[in-house]
Amino acid sequence: MKRVALLVLCACAAFAQTRQITLPVLRDKIAGGWAGQMAGVSFGAPTEFRALEKIIEGPLPEWTPDKIRNSLNQDDLYVDMTFAQVLDDKGLDATTEDFGAMFREAKYALWHANLAARRALKRGVPATQSGTPEYNAHANDIDFQIEADFVGLMTPGLPQLSNDICYRAGRVMNHGDGIYGGMFISGMYAVAFFETDPFKIVEAGLKTIPAQSPYAQTIADTLAWSRQFPGNWRKVWRLIEDKWNKREPCPNGALHPFNIDARLNGAYVALGLLHGKGDFWQTLEISTRAGQDSDCNPASACGILGVVMGYKNIPDKWKSGIPPIANEKFRYTNFTFETIIDSTLKRAILAVERAGGRRSGDTLTIKTQPPKPWKLDIWDDYGSPVERIAFSDPRWQFKGEWRTDKNQRTASSKGAEVAIRFEGTGGMIVGPYLASGGKADIYLDGKLHRTVDVYPDEPQNKRIEAVWHAFQLKPGPHEVRLVVRGEPYGESKGTDVAIEDFVVFR
């Protein structure tokens, strides 16, 4: 035990040192991080969720430098940047409530954990609760993981400060492994300013999150298997798939091939870095071919590698399309490529000074921090999805007027109801959010549990969402009953409530 403790102490001491970096070099690395994201997300965009539970084989989309323009319209970047704007406006001590206030009023379209959080915020749920599984069935989804880059890019050598900011921002839309995904990604960014070895970068990111969390266990396995099979990323992908492509609670993914879980996709980011071996194209190719969220994952991997390389050393093939658009704003933001770099640099200087460093002319002296795991706060004792019961199953008991089409049953009249019995530790009613959506009362085991609505707060309908969910129930039999109120919600012009499936957790 003493030897293990000594090794851990030595590993931490390697990070706990004073480092110097000039502002031009720091700016170049920050630029490399933003450019890497832009290239990764633009390259992977045509393949996003086209390969589910399989590797993308064969030719990948042809790349031409002008295709990087696509990044100006990608949520990976514009949501990332609007969170950065909160820190510019409120300072480094911006609270969860500050991030939540921005998010609640944002006009861009959202999905998954982000959408669930914004709906909850608009319905009066505090920002400190909008990412929790009580209100957000997507709490473990990838959302904050793909939006945490701005934190790592402003905390060079400061993974502990990075974790603190990640927690304040990430809990708006995620919880548990969903937040740890953002900490892992931003922690790798923070270390990448002074480290070039991909294994050491991934190891450092892993040290920022609690070892007991499923997310950390997934990355630890990815590291171990990558050492065991250093020249065979496909073998490692298969091992990840067999062990960790499970327990996805997202209404889209539960018992379906679709997986937007943070930890699985985070493993694909690590896979690209570890087997890409510092080569931009290989890192991009592997993290894309791994499938599932195959634009977000290469964006994260190439963003981290972009910091290691610096903008000047990214091959021209991947960055030559940036200068023509460098002064165009990213959608929904006030930032261009040039101004987000300047903004990030200013915040990085403030972060370094906050952590005890100092600026002298064009040189920053940084008191680097060893990675330190955040506290354990997971919700994975909710159970696994074990059954998906379609609306056509006779276990659903309908009363009143319900309309049927091939995908769902819909009711709009007050008093129409449906009930289902199940045995487990959790349940989820799955259905669409509708522009004509109305309200319903949900009774759990005979008691009113919650009043819900299925209005999307968006211009378009949203398919396959959680109409209602509850986790961590007492094991055993339960009954859920939905009663249509016949009332519209908000700006809705109708009172429709539709159901597709019921997901049982046990």
C-alpha cells in the first residue's frame, strides 16, 4: 500500500509545478483548440448517428476546406460559446443560476438533456435541479460533454479550477456521469497545454472524475484495452461495445441501438486520441468511425489535439478554410473565430491569476494543479431498461376517446386516460412533444405524482421524448395512470397528448 501511495504522490507531483507560457503560444494553442473542434464537427456531421452499434467502414465523406463553414451552425460550438459569454458577462464566479438564466432564454433549437433542462427551467424548476434525473430523463446524455470545451480552453494546467466551473455550468442540464463527461473532456484540454502524450492526457482527464463512477470505469477500461491492443482500435471498440453499450436510459436509446450516453461516446473520444497517436487525421478518422455521435466525438478529440499541436501545426488541409470565415459570427452568438480566441485568452489569464499565477509582460507563470477527482454523485442505481412496451400491447388500458396511427395513440378530450401496470424500480412514458400539445395528470400507485405537458417550446414537434418518468422506485409492482386534462400549455393551440411506449427499469 505504501508503494501505491508513493506512486500516486509522485504522479500528482508531476503536475504540481510552476510552468511558463508566452501569450502568443497560449493564444496559438487556444486557437488550435477551437479550430480542431470546427474541423472535427464539420467532418463528422454527415455521419452523425448513421452508424449505431457498428463501426463506419468504407469511404468517409470527402473533405474540402470550405466544408468547415458548417461549424458556424453547429450546436457543439454555439452552445459552448454562449456559456462562455456568461463568464465574460458575470466573471469567473458565475453561478449555476447565471448559466441557467442564459440557457432558459436562448433561442436556438435544443435536444435531449439540453431540451429537457430548458423546458424544466421555463416551468419554474431551479437551475440547480433542471439537470437532475427527477426532472431530466437525459441526465447522463452527452450534452454537457460537447459543451465543456470552453472551460478546458480557459484553464491551462488548471484541471481543478476546470472541474469547479464545469460543475456550476454542467448541472444545468446534466447530473452524475453527464457532468463527469464534461469534466473529463475539459480536464484533458487543461492538461493538453503542457502535455503531448495522448495516454498521459487521457489518464489526467480520468483523474478529474471519481473512480467509482461508471464513466471513469469506462475510460479506465478503454485505457487498459488500448495498452493491451495498441495497434488494433477495432478490437478495443468491440470490447467497449460489449461491456458498456448498456443501460442507456434516454427515451430514444433505451433498448434501441441509438446511444447518446456520455460515457460511451466519451470512450470513443479517448479511443481516437489513444490510437490516433498525435496524428490529426488518424485521431479524426478513428473517433468518427466509432459511430454513434460521430460529429461531436471527433470535435472533442480534435479540439484537445488542436491544443497539443497549436493552430500553426494543424495541417493546412483541415484549417485552410478558416481564414475566409474567421470574422463571421457563429450562429446565435456574438463571437467570430477571432473574437472567441481573444475572449478565451482573457479568461485564461484571469483563471491563471485566480489560481495563484501571474502575468509579466507577454509571459504567464502558472501554478499548475494536479488533477483531483470530483465528489461522487451518481444516480445509476435507478436500474437498467429491461422492457419497452408498445402502445399496441394489451397491458395498456385505454379509456375515453383515443386516436390511433402507426406510431402512437393520441387523446385531446378531458378525462381520456390510460393506465399500465409494471414491476420494476422505474418507468417512463415515451411519446412526442407536439405543437398542439396539452396537459395531463400522472398518477403513480394511485397518488398524483406530477402534472406534465407535451408542448415542445420549439418550432417543430419532437419525436420520442419522455412524457413522464420516475426512477429509484421501491422494487415491486407499480401502476401508472395518465389522465388528459383537455387544457393547452403555453402557446399551444391544442390539447393533444400522445403515447408510444412504456419503458420499464429494473
